Amino acid sequence: MADSNLPEEIRNKKLLVVEGKDDIGFFVEVLKKQNILGVYVTGLDGKNRFNEELPRFTKISGFSNITHFGIIRDKDDKSQNDAFKSVANTLRKKTNLQNIPTKHGQFATGKPRIGIFIMPGDSIEGNMLEDLCLKTVEKHEAMSCVNEFISCVSTLKTKPRNMSKAKTHAFLAVQQELANSIGLASEKGYWDFSSPVINELRQFLNNLK
């Protein structure tokens, strides 16, 4: 089950909070491919409000009944460890939760079991979900064209602020049907969900079974 708004009530026993509303579809597809059912997936308003909005989930009706609480955010311009600590410290300082994990990619024991995953993971170069998505399609026939385009763009005086996002949208722009978000592209099957580069994320999400 997926929702793009902060819910008034949590009815599922398992909750997965991701950084962006447009990202929801990606994680829903990964869960579906692994036959992980009964997870409520919801997205926040990006990195700028992530730490502000995250603690609000603990005050939503039904939160006390959940058994698993997964949190996924981008590394962005931080180190993986700093991004992890940012989320962990927010939970520690702004909620009454006690069982905060001590390491990226792992779930702590307790109720609820809490896990924090920092995208794109340990083995992928980059800072965000887009980098993981692009890695799944690095051998796609369109990528040679996309890489040439990005190489040209990188020589411009005024470059895109985020090359990973620019490259992602360039790849999506050459698909048979346009998809303007990672989530919609996931629904259309544009990312390779069988790719081994998703294994680390799969292992994390397996804790939600």
C-alpha cells in the first residue's frame, strides 16, 4: 500500500518512510518483486524537511502497533555515516524511541524494529536514489546516447546543479513512453529490478518480511 501524504492513521504493521514522494513507486516495486506484503510506504517532502517531518510519524494513530519502521534517505552531500547519524540523532532527540540502530542498512531489535538505509548504499558511487537507478540500466542501449549528451552538457558554462538527476531525466526522456519521475518509471518497468546492484537494498527490505 502506498500513499503520498502523511497519513492520519497507520493501519499496517510495517511502515517504510522514504525521502521523496516521487520515490514511492520505486520502493513499492522492489517490495513487490520480493513478495514483501503489508508494508505502508509513504514519502516526505525531500531532504529539507526530512528530519522535521520524520518524528511526526511517532505521533500518528496506530504507530504504537507497528512492528517494523524502515527509513530511507539520500546521502546527498554528506558522508554515508553523517547522513545516518543525522537520521538516528533526530529519532533519538525528537522521539521516545529507544531501539535506534547503530549502523546503516541494519534493523535494531525491539518494538518496533527500526532500520535506516542511506541511498545509494555501500557499493554504488553517488549520493542518491537516482545513482542506484542509473546503475541498474548502465548496459541499456540508450545509455551510450545519454552519456554523450551528459558529456556535452558538462561543458556548458551553466550546468545542471544535479548531474545525477539530469542524467536520470535524460534516460527517461528517450523511453518509448515518457515518465517524469522515478516512481512512474518504476511502474513502467524502466529500471532493471533484477540487477545485482539492488542486492544491498533488497537485504535491507527483507527485514520487513
